[in-house]
Amino acid sequence: MGSRSWYNGPYDGRTFKACRRLFDGEALNWLTGVKYLRDSGMSLDSIKEYVELCLEGDSTIPKHCDIIRTQREKVRAQLEEAKRRLQYMDHKIELYQTIMEKGTPDTMNPGKWPARSVG
């Protein structure tokens, strides 16, 4: 890739035809990689830094790895939080199924909880 910059590196392979962008294989690889990083929650600034380092070449691989490791830890934390939310939803479903099957009161409805004092 040599001396390409962020602004023309990932998009060099595009052409326009009838108001549609056509990308070559390399450009599609960049778009796919950037999409995965963005979908992981990586900031645009971090993605830009990562792409710029990739364009600089293999000498920056340790920095690539640091960026990905940092994002992996963020994704792991998000995954743990998602697991807790899923567990909460599973618990609620079990309670509602019990309520429907046995006719027991709905103790999980926040509207039926005792009022809390604020302040």
C-alpha cells in the first residue's frame, strides 16, 4: 500500500457508474474491516488511527495489536453486560410464565412496588 493516506487508501478502488459506487476487492476488504471495527464499538478516531497504521506497513504491527487488544477488552466488558441483561430477561420470562400458569401476583411490576422516598 505504500504511501496511501487514510483519505485515499481504503477507497482507491472505487469508480462511479450510474450514481453507484463500484469497489474493487481491496476496497471491499477495507470496508469490511472498518465495518467490523465500528460494529465492535470502536470510535471513528481509533479506526482512523488503526487504518493509518496499517497503511504505514508491518513496522506498526505492535501498535495495531495494542489498538485491537484495547478494543477487545471493551467488547468483553460489553459482552458481560449483555449476558447480565439476558439473564435478567430470562428471569422475567420465567416469572411471567409462572404468573400465567399459577395465577400468582406479579411482584416484578415496578408499578406495584412500594413507593420509595426521593432525596
